[in-house]
Amino acid sequence: MNEGRGGLRASDADRERAVEVLKAAFVQDRLAKAEFEAHVGRALASRTYAELAAATAGIPAPLSTVQPPGAPSTMAEQRTRRKISQAELAEALGVSRQTVISIENGRYTPSLPLAFTIARFFGQTVDGMFA
């Protein structure tokens, strides 16, 4: 590892990116719940790049979830199939309509609790909804 960079302080954004990688690994069954919680705790407590790298060591980067242009997301397909508006879905999930739009367009990855809520709402698995 580049020793010079390892000692640099990690930002909140760096820690959040690491947590997103860990969330993806957990959702894809590449981490058990206890491992996920331990790694997230270490990532959030990391002060330097070296500590952050240690918290995510051995965790592969998430598989791409970027939708091809014009391809509807699974969430949009499920919502449309059930004839639910974005506003109705937002209200049912307890989020803003903008959040629903951003998730459907692939511009926002929901938190793990929200991902479980969405999957449960549609009777799907989290992996099936967001993989």
C-alpha cells in the first residue's frame, strides 16, 4: 500500500462509500450479519485510509447495478404492474416522491432498512429488487 496515502484522514464520504460496498456484499450474501455489523463498525470508526482499507479488506466491490438507458428498474416495474403512482409508493414507504424517483432512476441506493422495506412491500427479496 502507498504508505503516504494510508496515513491520510478519511472523510465522511469515504466512510459512506465503504459502507455502501459492505451493504452490497451483505445483500448479495457475501457477508453474514455479524460480519457485516463488525465491518461497518470498523469502517465508521476509521480515521485514516489505512484503517478504512483494513475494514473493507477482502470485500469485493459491488456488482454494478447501473440500469441501461431506458430500462425500467425492478422497482418501477413492480410499481407499474400494481398500478401504484410514485406518490402513493412514497407515502406507503414513508419517503419522499423524489426518493422513489431517484431509486427508480438508479441515482440513489436506498439504505439497507429502506431496501428491506421496499422488497417486503413488493413481496420480493432485496437481492431480487436491487441486484
